Amino acid sequence: MDFKAGQRRDAAKRSHRITRHKKCLGAHAPLTRQVMHPVVAQLARHYGVGFCAHLFFTGQAYCGKTRTIALRYSKRGKLRYQTDHDLLHDIAHFVIASERQRNLPEFGFGFGTFIGERQHGAHIGSIKDDDVQEAMAQFLCIKWGQTYGISPQLSGEKPETFPNWQVYLASKTDPLAEGFSEYAEQYYRNKWEALICLKTAGLLDELPIPIESRGRNEG
């Protein structure tokens, strides 16, 4: 087969996939979509987190530059928008991440979201570091979610799974519920370390968006 002809064929396939995914996003692609909580957008702007309205074919929700607002969880799965909690979680990860992590897909945790298949990438920390940062992001989401009235619902869960933030907190501080009953002592150590790190950084005491200005457009 002619090499240039093969290149043209591959380029045409890529263009077709991108066009098809953009059509799936349709009129909901702009970030002004009504379902996004205004404080989520404000927090993203405040911390410099970019959102995009397209799929990453590498399997990551966060590519090292921007965070997509829609994901497909299987090859033939329905395209689903991320919930406010989904987006809030990655904003929290961005806030607590090092400068190096912010420039890596999935913040250097070495795995991506399910979009057809699980993808693996650069992993720069230990499992313990990953667990502590994950707990920090979860606690920060609880803080923001309760303060600003953001729903705890996650796109991969049924609506009744997390009816409120207290239920979410209980599930994320229970080693049995999370499948870590054999490592309960280390599990709780990681949770405490996460809280100490957040407290030291002032993230539990200060509000990035004042209550009185939530929902307003930042000029």
C-alpha cells in the first residue's frame, strides 16, 4: 500500500472520530451549559483550571492542560457529562498537586478514566502519596460541596448512592466500605495525614469564593 495513501486514510479516520464526538456533544458543548453549578466554574477560574468540551482519545479526563466535561465509559457507552462533583474533584486535585503533577495526565497518578479501556501513564508518587492526595481531594470536595450547596452526586454512581455529603464522608472514612479492612491502621493514618496537610495549607479554613459572591460572574 502506498505510504501517503495510508497517511491520508488514517487522517480521515481521525477526523471522522473527532467530528462524530463533537456531534455527540452537540449544543451542550459550551461551558455555559445550565447544569454546571456556577461555583464550580468560579472555582475553576479562581485556580486556573481549564475545562474543554471534547474527548481525549488517550483515556484521561485531565490531559495535563485541561479537564474534559464529558466522558464515555465504554467503547459503545453513552456519552455522559461529568457531574459538578466529578469536576470539583479534579479541581481539588489541581489545587493540592505540585507544579510537576499539574502538567501530567491525571496528575501523575498513572491511570486514566475508563473510555473503552483503562489507560496507563506516568506515575510519579508512591501508593501512599496517591492515597493521601486522593483523601485530600475528597475532603476538600466535602468542604466546598457543603459550603456552596453543590450536589455530591457522581456520574458513575446512582443518584441515591450519595444523597448528601454526610453519606459521602461516611463512605470515604470507612475502610470496610472501601475494601481496605485488612489495612485499616494505614488507611486511617492516610486520612489523618490528608486532613493535617489541608489544615497546614489553610484549605480547610479559607474559602476561595466568598459566600456572598457565589454564583456571580467574576469580571
